Amino acid sequence: MSKIIAVVNQKGGVGKTSTAVNLAAALADAGKKILLIDLDPQGNATTSFGISKTGESVYQLLAEECSVQEAVRIPYPPYPHVIPASSDLSAAEVELVGEIGREFRLKEVLADQVQDYDVVLIDCPPSLSLLTINALVAADGLLVPFQCEFLAMEGIAQLQKTLSIIRQRLNPKLAILGVLFTMYDGRSNLVKNVAQEIREFFREAVFTTLIPRNIQISEAQSMGKPVLWYAKRAKSSLAFQKLEKEFSYRLGATDWQVNKL
């Protein structure tokens, strides 16, 4: 049965899209059937796979103008299937505002259409928008990228408040699959201190894998490729391969839903 995981953090610049793109590639490389949905109007995940933003997109999917199968692009078979974002996606929030059950639109359009996938990853906007709420309602669990800097802790506090509301009103089973340290530089005492505070608070929810700060991730994005396809032996590539194993192990655990924020 497919698991839907939202990659989410209300603070921008924490490596959210890089995590979604490269984890999707690592999971596919390990033989799993993966769907990545780019729900961010900026479309950075779409660009990171070298996919054009023309044609069917997540906007048409939310508008029920196409099916999942019609919206899917496959950048390099048999790698992840991607439903791209487009410039129209910003309009989706305005159009959904007056709809009854607007928070459930993504969940409804995905129902019975994604069961052939092992994992569906949703790259969310870096804000508490109607699109983000749709992702949280549709998701079984969350992966929270976290940059170990002081101001990033404010984003976690905002996310906790949002999750509490979502669980109370819209998706009581929403769980945290893991908190992932990104752009990690262990040479900094501040980074180590912030990481220690987060580990003490979230305990077993924090992934042991650390994604290092690495220029090759940015270089790969400029080439329209995940870093695993650009430089497979780079430190960041090896880290995402390690994350894939830890992620898959957690996903297969029978009690992972109890790990809540």
C-alpha cells in the first residue's frame, strides 16, 4: 500500500526541495516505484529534474482536468515519476478558497490513483498556504528538513502549531516520520548546539543521517539532475543513499505513526 509523505517546513531555505528531489532519486535507484508531486508554485523540484513547466501539471490535477497518469512525467526511466508544478499553481489557491471541502482536494484527487507507487513524496511550499494544508491532509506522515541555525527553530515552532490544528480538525492520524538535519556543518559550535537541542526535544524522531552542506547539490540543480545522477560519489550523494535506507526502514516499521511532533 502506498505511503504519502509530505516534505514540509514553513521556513524557506532549509533544503526542503533538495531533500524531496534527492530522496526520490535515491528511493527509485533502490528499486522502489516513486511519485514526486511538486506542490510549490516556484516549481524548483520540477526544474531540478530538468522537466518543462508546460503541459499537464499539478494545477490541472487539482482542477480535476486530468488524471495522475496524464500529469506524470518520467525524466529518465525507470527513475521517479514527477507531477510538475506550473505558473498556474499560484492561482489554484485563489480558485479553491470558495470550494466546499477545499482542504481535501489533493487527498480526493489522489485517492485510488497512486496505489501502484511505493511512496508518494509531496514537495510543499515554504509557507502555511492552502496548498500546504492540502498536503498535510493528504499525507500519512511528514519528513521535516531542518537547518541547524537559530532562526530555523522558529520554523519548527510554527510547524508544531500548524500540526496541532491539522490533527484536531482535519487529519488526526498525521504523524512525523522524521526530522532531517540538512546543510549540516559540524565544524560550527552553533550548529552542534542547535542540533543537540533538537535531538533532546524530538529524540528518536531525528534521523541519524546528516545531509552535509555541499556545492555539488547546487551544481546538480543547475544541470536539471538530482545530485545522485550528477556526482554519485559526492558526500551529499552518499548521504542521500544512507537516508534512503533509514527512511525505508522507518516507513516499514509498524509503529512509525506514533512518532508525533
